[in-house]
Amino acid sequence: MTAEEMYQEIILDYYRNPKNFGTMQHPTVAFRDSNPSCGDIIEMQLEIKDESIRDIKFLGKGCAISIASASLITEELKGKNIQEIKNFNKEKVLKLLAIPISGIRLKCALLALKAVKMAAYNYLGENND
Amino acid sequence: MAAIDVRKDFPILKRKVHEKKLIYLDSAATSQKPIQVINTITDFYKNYNTNIHRALHTLSDEATTLYETARKKIASFINANPEEIIFTKNATEGLNLLAFTFGKDRVKENDIILVTEMEHHSNLVPWQQLAKQQKAKLSFIPVTAEGKLDLETAENLLKQKPKLFAFTHVSNVLGTINPAKQLIELAKKYNVPTILDASQSVPHMPVDVRDLDCDFLVFSGHKMLGPTGIGVLYGKKQHLQNMNPFLTGGDMIKEVSYTETSWNDLPWKFEAGTPPIAEVIGLGAAVDYLQKIGMKSIQDHEQELTAYALEQLQKIKQVKIYGSQQEQIGVIAFNLADIHAHDLATVVDEEGIAIRSGHHCAQPLVEKLGVPATARMSFYIYTTKKDIDKAIKAIKKAKKVFKL
């Protein structure tokens, strides 16, 4: 894997112009998570009506991989049924990113996933383990 | 000193990373180890290994002598007495020991604990938690826009008679060398005991505890060519004598009955359980190695490298350097345009170059710099200008990758 393969135009674009970045006034549920080793923070906010994800936004700071991943996740989940987040996993996020991710950068790629899953499970009143 | 001459002593510098020669610019996190230290540790396990301070057999006698000789070397290295040298796991443990003993006995409700805004988490969290437990207040000497301590405010805060003042000698993020002697003198004027975090100074410059006249000082062995798992707490004898033990158990006792225990003499009163024997002896070998080169030479070498690296970094337009760029040693924090430090570190790593990225265990300070993270390069005796040239080249390559 080379740096050029990892930092493709599309990833850099998602980093510099993140999608669904911001905050909503009355989220149905929100969850904030961070990577203690690097200080990256992502908060996911969801507006849910009749189990449908009407709106989803994220807020935070992080590297290109974590911001691109959060952008892609929000785009993917907008409009979906909240139950679908249960089956939304690491493999699906890596597929969305579509770039090689080294082991040490996995936690960057998956921070937003952790946050969105926790938000969903909080909403569904279930435990994440 | 010539870094090129010492490089042959560091086996790891021969290895490759991503098929390129390793350039290690993360010595502020931990230093590499010379073969002399590695061999000393191996030799201990091969020829002397047993517990110390216990049995009467020959091995125990020899191991105890090696252990206590290392203590003497380390004491003399910072101009202390051996009984004032307490072995801990690392600097963090030394600071926790102080918070849980000296600090807890001294700091009561509404008292003030004084630290600075540029502390490593190790010299912040123990005091923050102590303040919470004792319902005391934690005050901070501010860091100026140039990355230095605001000395005027420092005096005003010391005037309020904090119960203790803990601060870092050299910032692990900005490389700022704080005027420790001046601050300690100021603290003395108001009878405030001082705790110096010397993790980033003892490995890189001459440090003399008598000259500084601090009450306590801590550092870690692994940042100064020694093994991990060994740190040092220096304390003035009168304090150590009056303090309660931190951990209790074997080796720190004089006499034990089912109901009562009396404490061992200094320094063993603070060394409960079997200590890291091989690590202490390894640290002794590291001190021998450093002294052979000379701490002044090491300081000069690093100051020269720091000036050189700053000059080269400044030539790259999109690089922002944090800190004063004066009275700075061995550490440079920077960012490349809008690129997150992790992404920069990933690209640089491809060239075999190890730099640090993140908040460097000083999250509040990095937040104060107004960024989520910084990249950091840090140097040591084995770093050369050629290493820095290669790092600069890699940063320029990163500019291309990130389309800057």
C-alpha cells in the first residue's frame, strides 16, 4: 500500500468537504466517542421517526480517514431503517472507504461506526455487547 | 559529539521500515537502547539473576551490589545522595507516589495546588485528582502565545501560597526549556515546595538537583537509553524521612508483627516488593554511556539539531511550527497546512521515518494551540542532520500526496 493509494482524491475531498457535517437542533439520539490514543472525537446525531433515520449529522475532529469514514457512513445511513444499523459493520465501512487501511489506522476508520452504533443501540434500548 | 560515532552502538538503527532505513525521530516518546545497555541486562539474567536484599548466598550478594551500585551512579549523575534516590516504575509512578503521600498529607480543603498549562498528563492528572479528593483548587501558570511560561503570573500565583508547585523542566510538546532554577527560587521565597518533572531534561542536558534546589524531581529510564519499567524519584532527605510510605509489603519493612510494622530506612522505605532489578542495573549502564559522552556535549548536539531542523522546516511554506523557537531543545511540534498529524505521520512512515502525531499526552496544551493534534519530531544522541534532511524530504512528498 502506498500513501497515494490511501489518500485518494475522494478521501481528501471528503476530509476537506465533509458531508452531513454539523449539528442538528433536536436530535432524537446522539453519541460521542473518542480515540484516547490520538484525541480524535466524533459525535453522531440522528433524527429518527417511525424507525426511519430522517436525518443524520456528525461533528468532530480527526484525520482524513476518520472524517471521510464519518461522511460516508452518514451518507449511507440517511433514510435507512434504524434496525439496519445492527448489521452495519466493519466490513461495510471498509467497503465504503474502498482504500487499503493498515492495522494501526483501523481505529480511525471505525471511530464513526462505533459512535453511530452506540447511538442506535441507545435508541433501541439494547446493549452493544 | 559526533552522532555518527554512536550510531553503531544502536542495533535497531540498522533495521528497515517499509524497505527503507529506519529514521527514528520519536525519542521524546522513548529512546532507543545501545548495545551496552542491552548486554548489561542480558548479562544480569545470564550470570547474576536472583532476588536482592534477601539471601546470604553469593548470587544475592552480587546482585545486590550491582543494584545498589547502579543507584549510586544514578545519584551522582544528578548530584544527589543515594538514599535520596527512589526507584519507581516510571516518572508517572514517581508523581503518583508524591500525590498519594506528600500531596495528600499536605493539601487540605480550599488549599491550592499549582501546576502549569504545559504539563504532560502524568504531571497533571495526579494533581487534578488529588485536588478533587481534597476539595482543593488546581491553579495553572499560563503558557504564552510563544509557548513559554508566563513568569509574572507565576509569581502572583506563588504569592497565594499554594501547598505545592509541580512543573515540567522541558515541555514534551514544545521543547521549551523552562527557567527551573528561577521558578524554584521564586517558590522558595513563598515557602512553596517544588516538584520538577525532569523526564524531558535529564536525558538531554546536565541536571544538578543541588544546584536547582528543588524538593523533588522525577524522570523515566526509558527516555535516556535505559529499559522501560524503571523510573527515578529524587527527594530531599528531610521530606522522604517525614513522608509515609506509598506502597507497603516486602523489602520496605524493618520489623513486622501481626499487628504492627516499622518502616525500612531510606530509600528502601519506598521500594515495596521485588524491584525491577535488571532494569535498575540497565539504567546504571545507560548513565555510564551518557556520562562517557558528556551531558553538555549531548545538549550542544541536540541544540544544533533543533536549530537546523527549525530552519529547514521554516523553508516549507505550509508548515506551522508551535513554540518559541528559542530556549528549545530536542522537540519540535508542527503541522502541515490543514493535514491532520496522523495523516502526515502515515505518509512519512512510508519513508521509514518515525515521527509522533497526536496530543503527546498533553491534550489540554495541544487544544490551547488551537489544533486537534500536532506532528512532533524529537531527537537524541544518534540523530543526524541527514535524518532531518530525509524527514524534510518526506514532508515535501506529503505535500504532493495531499495535493497542497
